[in-house]
Amino acid sequence: MNLQSKQILLGLTGGIAIYKSASLLRRLVHDEGVDARVVMTKSAQQFMTPLIFETFSKKPVLTDMFSGGIVSTRHIDLANDSDLILICPATADIVAKTANGIADDLLSTIVLAAGNKTIFALAMNVNMYENPITLENIQKLKELGYGFIEPEEGDLACNNKGKGRLAEERIIIEYLDTWLNGKHLLKGKKVIVTAGPTREYIDPVRFISNRSTGKMGFALAEEAVKEDGNVLLITGPTMLKPPPGVEVIRVESAREMGKVLSENAGEADFLFMSAAVEDFCPANFSENKIKKSEPLKEIPLTLSPDLVSSFRANNPKVCIVGFSVEIEDGKNRSIQKLVSKNMDYIVWNDPSKEGTGFESDTNDVLMFSANGDEWYFKKNSKRKIAEMIIQTVVRNISSLPCGMLAP
Ligand code: C5P
């Protein structure tokens, strides 16, 4: 467990389980060294006063959008400065507000400004939890990458029995630790991730490329760092900011990517080949910009070198995870690629499915292994899909000797 000096904003909403949050806060600050700020909604203050939370966090509790000093951008600062926001207890109301973009008090405004670094520790009446409206709101937020600590079954304060009790303190703290620090699955491992498109130049200013944005590859790099991997990200041109803790090498063409890959292959344990290497490459490159007046009727093309096949030929032991984008007969075509390129796993994207594809922040994929296993990762944020791919690959490694198809 390493939560030392992490900046956690604890949001308290109006549920009876709030009394457990006082003990949770004490443990986070006193035992785990967390730097906590507390925000209470109006309803939360009906159950408990701020004093106990001020005492445990050693800081004033924030309750109001408009009171105290300079307030104009306080919600934005609180959102930006926190490593994560934990809402505990989280009522059906705060989930519904977030799912619908409502920002009508300090807490909901911070949550909206913070994006998907909020975790909801759910606690509510079983009927409110099981109401399809609440379940739909939860599902919508999960797909956007928000975290959920599910409630437990048992006796509820309203005399009902069922799912709705706040999870145990230990489970909440473990969830926070995994969210921030991963499970250390890649400790001591060298991981190469390729991302983005490549550009194949016709002349100094024109090129052939594709719509890849690099989002999936950057998410894989981010998750691999979280899992303690020593991560090298080789990326084609993208607008994305690389995640902290990753070594980045930027390239443009497929040939450049292949060169950097082979130069850095030494001692690699994993290659996540998510780059959309452009298949076609102009047969000739004009050193000078081709003029409009020149009668250019066609651009002869050749196929780009197959980077992953060359990498495999020289690195038989590395675990290679490839990615395919296919619509018709996608499953079979993906498995054929897995076999012909001698990869260990392949992740199949079907861009005709809703919430998938190049620009999307979400994905919905199937993954196949060289020994015939198959996994479905249903629609979720690319970050969560990356986490599931990495966890599944690493956990199954013992049943799949990497490069098993290598001669
Ligand atoms: O483009 P294709 O569907 O064949 O891509 C499957 C896998 O092969 C991907 O992981 C991609 O990064 C890789 N690839 C490659 N070199 C190419 C084309 C694709 O390594 N020229």
C-alpha cells in the first residue's frame, strides 16, 4: 500500500453510511499519510457536522461554492490538484448528477471539472440501487472510466435487506491503492508500446496516413507504468500528451518505427503493437515539393515493411500483443493475423460497433491468444480496456510460453 502524500479529495454526500467515512478519513490521513481535503454537500451536513472531518483532515472542510476568500476558480483548482476524488458515501443523487453533467453545488461542480478521476463508493437503499435509472447512470459512468466500489449485501439502515451497504474500509483503501499504484504486475519488466499512425511521405510536405489518434497506445503506456513496467512508447504523430513516467521516442514513417523498434528490442519482455502502421507507402519520394503544374496522374505504392513480423524473427521470446481493425469476418481475419505474424495475443477492434474506433475515448474489443483462448472486454474507457488487456496478458503468461509459435 502506498498512499503517502497522495492528494485525495473526499466528497461526502447525504447517506447514513457517512459515519463510517469519519473513520475512513482518520485511517487515510493518520495511518496512510494521505493529504486529504473534504467537501460536504448540504445533505451530508444534516447527518454530521464538518468539525469531525476538519479534525481528522487537519484542514477546513469546504461546504459552499461561494464562501471564503477568492472563490472564482476554487472548484477547478480542487479538481486539478487532486490525484483522485473519492465520494463516500455516494448516493444515487450524486451518481445521477454526474451522469447527466449537473453541477449545482461545490461537490458536483468539482466532479464535473475533474473528469473521470472520481471514484464512487456506493451506499444507498436497495431499491434505489436496483432502480434501472441508477444502474443505467452507473453503467454510463463506468464506460467513461469513472471508478465504482460496489455496495455489499446485508441489513440496511432502512430495515430492508439487500445490496446497498457501504463496502468495508479495507476494500475501499485497497481500491484506492490499486487505482493509483496498480498491482505491480509489470515490476522489473521492459515494455515497449507503439502508438499512433505513421506517415509515408510523397514529397517533403505530403504524405499518406490514417485516422489513428494514438489514444489506445497512450492508454496502454499509462497503465503499463501504473503496473510498475519500465515503459518505452514509440509513437507516430499525435496531439496527445505522453503519460508521466514513460520514455517517448517520436517517429514518422513505418521504416523509422521499425528502426527504433529493433534498436530498442534488447531485453524487452512485452511489445504492445497498437500503432496503425500505414500499409501503403509511396514507391518514390520526391526530394522537392511536387508542383501543381507537374502532370502527376498517379502515385505508385508499395507495401510498408511488416514491423511486427521482423521484430518476432529477431526476438522469439518477447510476448507480443498485436491489434487489428476489421469489420467483415473480423474474428477469423484477426486470428489469421495472429498466426501469420506469430504474435501471442491479438486485440480485435470492430469500428462498426458504437463507441469504438480511432477518435473514440471508449473501446469494445475481443482478444484472442495463440493457444486458442478468447476474452471479451465490453465497452469501457480506453484506459480501462488497457488495464484489462494488460492484466489478462500478464496473468495468462504462465499458460502461454511467449513466442510459442516461433520456430
Ligand atoms: O495492419 P494489420 O491489420 O495487419 O495490423 C495487425 C498488427 O500488425 C498490428 O499490431 C500492427 O501494429 C502490425 N503491423 C506491423 N507492420 C505493418 C502493418 C501492421 O507491424 N506494416
